[in-house]
Amino acid sequence: MTEASSTMQSAAGTRLNRRGRETRQRLLDIAIECLAQGSGEPLSANRIAKEAGVSWGTLKHQFGDIDGLWAAVLIELTDRSGANNPEIWPQVSGSIRDRVWEMVDAMWTILGSPEGQAVETLRAGLPNGQTERLEVFPLTAAAMTEYEDAWLRAFEYFLADLPLDADKVHRVQALIPMAMRGINNERRLSSTADLAAARHCLVDSIAVYLH
């Protein structure tokens, strides 16, 4: 459990007891598992409540609505990834290419994990338009932004001690997640493309650009 148990609250603002905390975690775990399966069908809060063996009222008490549930899922996944916790980040050294490879490899690993698959399924299920997304899922949109910002900060950390052009670093930060999602889509489609070669080419290109 990643949240501090002493401060964990329900959507109504009430402090959760041990049983309430366990129920909340079970709902989060099941929601993440269902998202990771990515069946392509819309995932409802009722299905998650049913699989957790609780009522819709219990889920509503914990998270308020589906927006609150998805936001809590993203907060949980951000915590699990470690991208928001600099204290556990590894020491970095080596060439620019070595460091870029570490970034790319870390994201490749995350995207291939159940947690990463859950995020991508959730992202695909949200409205495409930013205005509609903010209107219908304001909490989820904010949590998704924090999830992505945590990764951007981690990427910046890998290059922070090198005398590099700040604008180029910013552009690389924007490029890597987009490029890696594209390569990962080929993996999810069981493409015959040489995915390792694509990742190495991406890394080589970025290293040359940063030089």
C-alpha cells in the first residue's frame, strides 16, 4: 500500500479504518488488473465493484465516482513507478548515449508491465479532446498530467549534470514518451518489425542531437 494509512480518506473526507483501507486497495488492484488486460471494452465502475465483491455504494464512498477512481488509480501507479520519488532514483553516469539508453530502456520496461499497460488502456479510454477530457474527467486529467510530469522530471534528472542545451533537452523529454509509445504499439500488435533496432536507432539519433 503506497498511501500513508494514517491520512487515507474516503471521497467524503472521512478517515478510513483498517478495513476501509484494505477495501480501497483491493478496488485499486482490481481496477489496475482489469485495465492491464485491455479487452477493448469500456471498463465500468460496476464491473470493478462486482469483481471486488463490494457494492457500487462502497466504491462511491471510497472514490466518489468513476473520475475519482481513475484518478486514484493513476496516483497509485505513479507511486508504484517510483518516478515521483527522487530518493530511490539510481546514480547516473556515463556518456550521453548511455543515459539516453537508460531512459528509453526504463520506459520500455514500464510500458511492457501490467502497470504500464493499465495506464495506456486508461489513456485510450479517455476523450481525445482536451476540453472534453477536462470537463468530464477533471480529476483523472490532473492525475494523468502528474503521472507524465513525474516521468519528465525523471528524464531531466538523467541529464541534469551535463552541459547540454536546455531547449534540446526539453524537446527530447517531449519526444521520448511519444516515440516509445509508437514502438510499444508495434510490440502490442505482435509486429514483425525489429523493435530492438528501432530503440537503438532512437537512442543513437537523440545522442547525436544532444551533442
